[in-house]
Amino acid sequence: MNWFSRGGFERSLERLWYGESAIGWVLQPFAVVFRMMVALRVQAYHSGIFGREKISVPVIVVGNITVGGTGKTPIVSWLATQLSDSGRKPGIVSRGYGTSVRSRLVMVTGKSSYQDVGDEPLVLARQTGAPICIGVDRVAAVRHLIGEADVDVVIADDGLQHYRMMRDFEIAVVDGQRVLGNRRMLPAGPLREPPARMDKVDVVLVNGDSDYSGGYRFDLLPRQAVSLGDSQHRDLSEFGGMKVWAVAGIGNPQRFSTMLEAFAINPVLVDIPDHGRVSLSALKRQQPWPILMTEKDAVKYLDNPSDDTWYVPVVVQMSGPTEASIMKQIHSAISDD
């Protein structure tokens, strides 16, 4: 691994945050300062020093307190579908990480460019068909969304720390494998807020089998692989016994690799950062193996797919009672708005 690459740097931080390392103690004084700043900011909002703004429709926030992926985007997609199926008209707001957008507010469609709107909002638009607005200012994005589309509930993707925007329901998503890591604040650990923040959300969702208690479990189940070139479908079992390039520019790429291994596939994980991109042709020149990637990665290569390149969609699975309990709590919270 090249430690000095962006991907290598991120993976080095992950080893620090989700393992034991003496360097963590070196960084602890900075974490203490960061924790104090977070506490002061939260107190400023709760005491009224910083203003909070009420939105004209109910707002459901889906987020996490850790840096990196937890399965949040699939949960946003699942929630939008659940709300739509129940007769609501959901819309979604997102920051649009890694885009050329700075102060602008942009409506996202399934035909948008990932460079303009970001990979996750584009995936959500393609999966849900819900109206989506991206913008750094979440309050402005919500108001723009309401003005542009017929929505009666808004899902804020990754908005737990955006206290200026008042919300009716909070969902925190946890990676069942990595949980809260070493439970230290940035930069000594992965936490954006203290662990006690988890006690204040309405629902905690845990991605996969875990020792973490106090949350509802969900799983991300892979569906058939889809060809980037011609949209053919292929069972993952058909790749069994093969070496493949595994392209996963997500927060926890090892989860994608492990999923492929469950189908007797031998993945070679490509070292790229979260939201990153790699040259598919360069991979093919190294070895002409099939390329398997996440759906979040796939939207970056739709205009110029390489031969024998596939993405693997995933679907959220919960038990019937779990799903019913969560949606009952949500409908109760937003119907009182």
C-alpha cells in the first residue's frame, strides 16, 4: 500500500481508528480540543445562541457519528421507498460530496453527472426516483427542494451534525463490524461526536452481525451483477473461483471484498479512497480479470465502461417486525408535525 496516496492515507487512519495504536495517544490532546469544540457548538444551538430553523414539512435525518461508511446511503434509499409505498411524497437532501458544487443548490436526476452532483446522490436518484437537492447548506437545500418539487417529508442524508436544521426523527447507522472503533474523537479516533450521542437519536440501525447492543439489525444483500456495458445480469456464483478486480471507493471497502468472498470469488481489492476513481483500462492492462464494483462506484464509469466490468447492487433486508416497528415510530413522529 502506498501510504502517501489518498487511499493509503485513509486506510492508515482506519487502522489507527479501528485498532490499537500508540499513535492514538499522541493525537489524544487534539481529540480533547475537538471534543470541547463540539460540546460548545451543540450547547450554543440548544441554548439559543445559534439559531435553529424549522422546516415546513417533517424532516428525517439519517446519519452517523463516525467518519466513513456505515451503510447509510442504502438506508436512505430504503426509507424513501418505504415512505413512498405508504403514500408519502419523500424528497432527499445531500451535501453532494466531491462535486464541483460549492454554494449552488442543484436538483439531481438519474441522468445527472456524478461530477456535478456526487456519486451517492446520483445513486439515490437512480434507485428511488425521488426529487433530490444537493447543497452544503442543508437548510437552504431543503427549502429549495420544497420549492421545486411536491414533497411532504424530507430525508436528510448525513445530517446528524447539522443542528441548525430542526428535525422530527433521527436515525443513526452503525457499521456492525467496526462499530465506534476506538471510541475516540477526531483525529485520534473516528468519532465526530461522543458515543453518548447515540443515546439521543430515535433509532439506531446496525449493519450486519455485531456485538453492538441497542440497535436494530439490517443486512445488505447482493443482487445479480449488472454489466456496465449492456446491462446484462449475471449471478455472482458465476464468478466463483475467479480472480477479479474489486473496485470499492466506499468507507469500508473490506465489506465489499468479504461479500464477494462469500461467493467463492477471489477479489483483489483496488486501493482507492472513499468517493475515489481509478483507471479501469489500467487495471485491465495489469491483469485482464473481470472487474466487480459497487453501485456507488459504477456511476463514475457509465460514460466509458470497460469490457467485462460489472457492478453489484445491494438491497436492505430487515426482519418484518423490525421494519414494521421502525416505520411505526417514524409515521408517529411525522404525522404529529
